[in-house]
Amino acid sequence: MDIFDVLTMIGGLALFLYGMEVLGDGLKKASGGKLEIILEKLTSNKLSAILLGAGVTAIIQSSSATTVMVVGFVNSGIMKLSQAVGVILGANVGTTVTAWLLSLTGVEGSGLFLQFLKPSSFSPILAFAGVIMLNMCKRDKHKVAAAIMIGFAVLMFGMETMSSTVKPLAENPDFINMLLMFSNPVLGMLIGLVLTAIIQSSSASVGILQALCVSGAVSYSTAIPIIMGQNVGDCVAALISSAGAGKQAKRASLINLYYKIIKAVAFMVIFYTLNGIFSFAFLGRPASALGVAAIHTAFNVAAVVIMYPFAWVLEKLAYLTIPESGEETQAAELARKEIQILDSRFLATPGLALEQCKNAAVDMAEHARDALFLAMNLFDKFDNKEAERVIELEELVDHYEDELGSYLVKLSSKHLTEKDSQELSVLLHCIGDFERISDHAINIMESAREMEEKKLYFSKKAEEELKIFTGAVRDIVNTSILVFQEEDLNLAGMVEPMEEAIDYLNSEIKKRHIKRLRKGKCTIEMGFVLSDITTNYERVSDHCSNIALCLLQLNEDNFETHGYQINLTSKENVAFMAEVKRLREHYELP
């Protein structure tokens, strides 16, 4: 084997790892975060958690990615540690699917069907079709499908290149002696562990082992310890991701570590004890890519079956390693959850990260609404504690805007589909509107405080008018937040007519106040207070309108807010004008 063969093998390895990366990214984009969201919500039953963990990992082709997501879920408080155990067990089974796909490189036979099963036969077709789709298609889902096809083709081409390069090594005495050294169980496990820890993918390291098996120089006595080490080395990514995370996240990564160590050590002890008694003859035979895949799968499936009834032991070990301190109060835990829901680990899966941003934005919207409605209630009966709560909620909403804004900026640098990019833009627009609603809540609270301190009161007529105005603002806020939560476009179309009706109310109340002022039924000082309140109400409705318009525009791929609003509110829009008329009658002032 000369220098050029070494370079060819390095090139094949590079293509193999790059193909696996492209394939994995494509599969994650194709899922759009939906698989991970299902994983988050449907893990209450241990068996379903195992099946979901296996299914998600098989589809996204990475147990490391699944485990890192689980660490993020646990750190955010979204998933309990007991639920995480099942997903981790399942992920170890799901990761074995890749080895079966890569074992196709070892297919032999002269039949047409067997020839077509070889990657060297179908990979060029996939690559050609993928390139055509990538250049001809404009829709995101077609481009993602093309990336998956190209990634798989590059992966298989890299595998074939490595396999063909190492084949001659079967006759190289130095190479054979080196492999014989790794037939020592301890050394074999160490090399498998180190290789997997470096590339942070057991699927990739098993693939490299399968490529070496094509040479015929790798025996089962060498392959088995390496496979065991590869299973343990796969936990490095999760351990790294838990650094700086909460205690629960660290416990989740430890469960993954303990499980891998226990199953590998237990297997090695039992297997080599039995080998000492019965002397397994197959250990001296050359290992095949198919044999490696079979051992990898059988080992992980058997481990799950055996550990399933004792999964609680892993959780117990994690708690023994990192004991509960009892220092965190319920309020502190809630605050931590609010901050940690935007976990940086989710950025590796943009679809999931975007969904978490949406969840956080919904929480932000509800806090802004709570602040506003509390402030409105202060006109009926002022309470200093309630006023302080309005301030607390406004500060919390500000915190959300800072956290969400920074997180969305980070997310915008990732590879997003066109639809995800548009949704991200909508979120950035909407969180600004939610923050402004909470600011207006502070202004309204200050008006109520001023009335309380100066012992100011509205006239009976003004009070009745303000109650109707308050009810209209409550309705538009509730509707716009529901529109944001449910992405209900039909309901979104109802917000702009409500905003028009509120503009009319604002104008009409101010006119009526001027009439009362001229008749001496109201004071100038109360007029200033009333003007402040109605102006804040009207601006709240403007922000509600912005939220609904953003969602309507997203559906029509149009982000020119002003032009879109003019078309929507045109007098030629008969349905719109009819709805405005109905709402004016509904909120008619006495």
C-alpha cells in the first residue's frame, strides 16, 4: 500500500463522513422537527418511549443527536428523567439501522437483482437524480429530498472507496499483526471507544469497521471488542452537551453513559467467560459487513430487552452520582424552565428549535395579556400588590424578548427551509408586538395609580363608555393571541375589523369627552387621564392587528405590511366593511 492508496483511503473516509453529515441534515430538515416534537410529547409510557427513541434515531440516523435532544428536553423541564431513560434505550437500537444499509457494500452475486442491490450500481442513479432535482426544483421539500439522495450516494461512494482501498491489506503482514493486537478485548474496546469519541458517531465508526472487514483481514475476535467500544464511545456527545446544564440534564447524560458501560462490560464478561468454556470457533473467521451489522443489532436489542425491567436502576445510579440538594424552590424551578426552554442544543435541529421558540412566544404572549388585563382591572379597584404584579410581568416579557430575540438570531444562521425562515421572521415581528403590549400595560397601570393617588373619578357616562372600550380591547387581545397560538387564518381575518371598530371607539369617546368638558361635566385633568388610557388602548389594538397581519401575510408569502393592510381594509372589500359595521353596532356606546 503506497502513499496514493493512503490518500485514496483518506478521501473515501472524508466522503463517507461528509455523506453521513449531508444525509443526517437532510433527514432532520425533512422531519421539520415533527419527530422530535412527537418524541417530546409521547414518552409517558416506557415502552412507547423506547419505540419512539428507536424510530426517531433510525430516521435521523444519529443516536448522538437523539440523546443530545433528550438532554435538552430534560434540561428544559419538558421531559422527566424517567421518560428519558426509555428514549435513550430505544436510541441505541435505532442507530443500528445505518449498519444494515452500509452492509449492502458486501453484497455478492452475479444475478441482476443482487447486482442492483450493490451501492456501486444504484448510488450513481441516486446522485444523478438528486443533482437534477437540486437544480430544477424550487420547492423546499424537493430540495431536501435531493440533499438526502445526494448525501446517501456520497456516503455509499465513500464506503466503496474505503472498501476497495483496504482490500489489498489482507496480504499485508503488518496490517494483520496490528489487527491481531486489537483482538485483545481491552485494546479492542479502547480503539473502538477512541475512534467513536473522535468522530462522535457510532454509525460512522461502525461503517469504518465494516469497510475494513471487506479486506477479509478483520476477524470476529477483533470486530466484537471494537463494536463494544464503539457503543461506549457514542456517549461522548451527550456528556459534552450536558456541560453547564442543570442537574437533571447531567443525570440524563449519565444514564446514557452508565447504560452503555453496563451493557458493554456485562456482554464482554459473559461472552469471554463462555468462550473460555466452549471456545467459539467463529471468532477466528473473517468478519463481514453483514456480520458486523448483525452483531451490532443483536447486542443492542438484547441489552434493551434485558435492561427494560431494570431501567429504574439507571435512574437511581444517576441520582446517586448527582444527589438532589432540595435547594431549588418551585418558583426557582419555574423560572429556570422559562429560561432553559430555549436550549442551545436544539439549534442542531432547526425545526425543533423553531417549535420551541413558538412555545416560548406563546408563553410570552400570555404574560403580556395577563399584565394588560391586570392593569385594566385596577380602574375598578386599585391594589398595590396587583400593580407590582403588572411590573413583574412586564419585566418577564422584556426578558422573554431578549432571550427569544437572541435565540432567533442564532437560529437564523442555521440551514432553514424557506417556510421556516418566514416563520422565524413572523416570530421576530410578533415578539416585538407582545413586548409593546406589556409596555402599554405599565402605562395603563400608571394611569390607574394616578387616579388613586389624586382621588380622581370618571363620570358615570365616561365610566360606561370606558367599560365598553375595555371589553373591545380584551376581545381583540384574546383573539389575536388565539390566532398566534392556533395559526387560524380565518380567525386572523377577524382582527382587522375589530381594530377598525376600536379606532372608531377611540375617536368617538374623545369627541364625547370634549362635549362633556364644554358642558362642565368633566375636568381637564380627567381629560388628560382619559386620553392616556384610550391612546394606550388604541395602540394595543394596533399591535394586535400587526400580529394577525403577519400570519395572514405568511400564508400569502407577502411581507409588505402597509400595502397588504390597505388592500385588506379597502372600501371595495365588501365582506370587510360589513364586519366593521357589525362590530361598531356590537360595541355601540350608550
